[in-house]
Amino acid sequence: MSTENKTFEKEGYQVEEGEVLQRSDSLVSSSGSEKIVADKHAVGVDLFQELLESELQTDDSEYAPIRRKIDRWLLPVLCITYMLQFLDKLSLNYASAYSLKEDLGLKGNDYSNIAAIFNVGYLVGSIPANWVIQKLPVAKYTGCALVVWAILLIAHVGAKNYADMMALRFLLGLMEASISPSNMMMCSMFYNKQEQPFRMCTFLSMNGVATMVGALLAYGLGHATSSSLKPWKLIFLVIGLINFVWGFIFLYVAPDSPATARFLSHEERLKVVDRVSKNQMGIKDTKLKYYQAKEAFLDLNSWILALIGLGCGVVNGGTSNFISSLIKGFGFSGLNATLLQLPTGAIELVCVFAAGVLALFSKKNIRTILLFVLCIPTLAGLIGIHLIPLEHKWALVGCCWLLYIIGGPVIMCWVLMNVTIAGSSKISTAKIMWFLMYTAGNIIGSKIFYANEAPKYITGMKGLIASYGGMMFLSIVYFGLMYYRNRSRDREYGELDEEKEKEGIINGFKDYTDFENKFFRYSY
């Protein structure tokens, strides 16, 4: 039995000469003389069985109207949700440009502790969140989380001191931990491997829109001096109310899966399941399988992506919480520091969206290459902030504008997880590993910016530069690993043909992992 096909003592399986024959929790159907086994916990299994019996065929031109319909319905939902999530994260940064620190009596590193505690909540919430969205209807759970999260954001208005803010930021991080994994899951259920990068880059590029919207909103609210609420409180109130309304809209419009999407007809659902099944990962399996969690922990693939996530987190934790402080330190007022973040959002929007377009139209494996290339501009910006003298304040601001391109490496990690890890519980575990490391990185990133090192924050800049260097090195290692695995499988099992690909698709609906499914090939 080869290492990749090793089954790690699977429960409910019959194993003969290293091959999985059937599982006790499976549904069995016959089409002619061919016996098909599919996991009864698989979402959309009834549609898949119908597909196998009907031999439905749909070419790309026939499928295009369905893809456009999904884009019109689902993509705006993902984009708005992600934009509001990032706007929430930036709310503390914008509030810090005004009198938040003075009104709450923050001293020394109190602000960095408040920034860090959000990520502690996110860290704690990441483990249950990824398992829960696998087990429960993903859209309904996420919509409820959005409503609770909005209420917590509004509650920031009532914060009186350091302790209040610490408690609220922790709870906010706890609730927000499910948003990114749920967006990833919803995208993977409706799009195939070739379609996913563009859609995921599109919704993550909304970080740039959030930065611009937030900067304008915070700038405008900063002029509301006649209000009974301070500008920083108005920022939390307005953003919280927007999220509260959106939470209920999300519950109404967001689909749990292609099998229940009311905007699709029955035939269209069949065609979506047919197309997505070619990922060889099924749609989603609701049963938690511990052998798959073990396999994720033993897979070098998971650890490389998680370590890249750690680097992304360090950069994000530093930049998202301290960019206002950086720009103010270069000699700008609080209002201008907020307004000067507008170009940051525009640059992120363009760069991340462009990466998605390149991935969409390229038939080759360039996702890891894009991850590497997207690290270069921000690394250059960090080196510039570290080296350029303070008297060149506009050059320093220009370097700051490059910092939010961190969204590019983040989304490429998510894309790679969706297309190189198979098995619902395995990918859930890999996401837990990634988000734990990412969140730990955010905590580190927010803690290495010491108040007594303002405005250059030497330690923080060195930490961010080292993180980017590590991410770029790991992306090279990852490319080599995926290339080696594909070549090894081609040598051992032969190159894929139509028959082998069909068997791989069926294995996907059996919820086989990428190690179990010998016909699985990595898209990197």
C-alpha cells in the first residue's frame, strides 16, 4: 500500500489490497452493470445519483448562462459580506485616528492589546467554526453569525474603558471566525477549480473597496463634531447598523448549496453538480471523519499553507491596526491620515482582482506563482518604510499604500486549499490549521509594534519583512511539492483519461481524500 493511498484505519470501510471497496454509511445505486457507491452524508448526493443514471452532458457554452446566473446571485452576496467583514476589522484602525485612546484612557501598549485580543477571539472561534459550517447549513449559520457580530459592533458605542473594549473585541473575533471559511466553502460548492480563483479574488478584492469606503466614512464622521457621540463611536455605530441590516438580507438570499439554491431550476442544479463534481471533491460531506483530520495533520501540504498563513497574519495584524498610526507619525493629522488610506484600497482592489483574472484565463498551474509575485510589491513597500528618512513623508505614504496587497497572498492560499486538498473533514481541518496560524500571526503582528518605536516601528517593520521573505520561500517549496506529487501519480497510475477522470469524480462523492483518490491531480 503506497503512502498516499494509506487509509489511516478508516471507520466503516472494507479494505482489500490497499483499495477502498465500500463504506457502511454509503448509498448504493446501479446504472447498467456499473455499481456506484456514494456517501449518504454527501450534500447533493441525490442529484449526483440522478446524473450518473441520466448521463447528462453539458459543454461550456451551454453552461455559461448558468454560471452567469450564479455570478449574479451568489457573487454579490460574497462580495458584500467580505467587504463588511473587512470594514469591521478596520473600524478600530479608523477609530484610533480620533479620540478613542484618550476617551478610554489607553496608555502604553493598551491599544495594541485591544488590537490583539480580537485575534485571540478569532483564534478560539476558528476550531469550532470550521467544523460547524461543515456540519450545518452554511448560509443559515453564517447569517446568524452576521447578526450577532453586528450587535457586538454596535455595543462598542457603550465602551467606557480598556476592559470594556477588550471584552467586546474578543467576542467580535469569536463571531467573525466563521465568515471567511464560509465564503470559501460556498465558493467551492458552486464553482469548479478553474472558476474559483477569479471569484475568490473578486470577493477578497472587496477589502480594497472596504478600505476606501471606510476611509471616506471615517473622514466624513470625523467632521460630525456637533453630534452627542464622538466620531469614533459614530464609526462603530454606523458600520454596525449596516452589518445588522445585511445579516437579515444574507439569511434570505444566500444559498446553502446547489441542491437547495432556489434561484436554480432542477435541471440547472443537476448541471451545477455535474460541473463542480469534476473537482473530484464532491460538494460537501456533513459527517466529521477523524481519520481525515489525522491525514490533514500528517500532510506537508497543510503545513506549508498554514505557515504561509502565519506570515500573512503577521503582516495583516501589523498593517490593519497601525497604518493610521504610521501615517500620522509621518506628519499628518488624524483626518488626513484617514483620507490618505483611500489609495491603499484602490491598489489592493486592482492587484487582487488582476490576479484573479490571470488565474481565470491561464490554463496552466500559476496559482503558486501568483502567490509569490503578489508578495513583491508589499515587501518593497516595507523595505521603503524601514529605510526612507522621515523628511520624505510622501514617499513613506506611497510605501504604505502598497501594504494592503497582503490580500493577494491570502486569497491564493485559500484557492490552493480548495483545489489541492480533498475530503470534507480533511479540508475543514486544513482550514482550521490555516486560520489558527493566520490568527496567531495577527496577534504577533499587532504586538510587535511598540509605542516607544513610533513613528517608524523598527521592530514591527523587521518582523513584517521577515514574514514576506518566509512566505516567498515557502511558495517555491510548495510549487515543487505539488509538481512532484502530480508527476509521481502519473508514473504510478498513468496519465488521466476520460475513464479515470470519471472514476475520480465518483471517488469525490465518496468523500475520498486526495491521498485516497489515486485519480486526483493537484492544481497549483
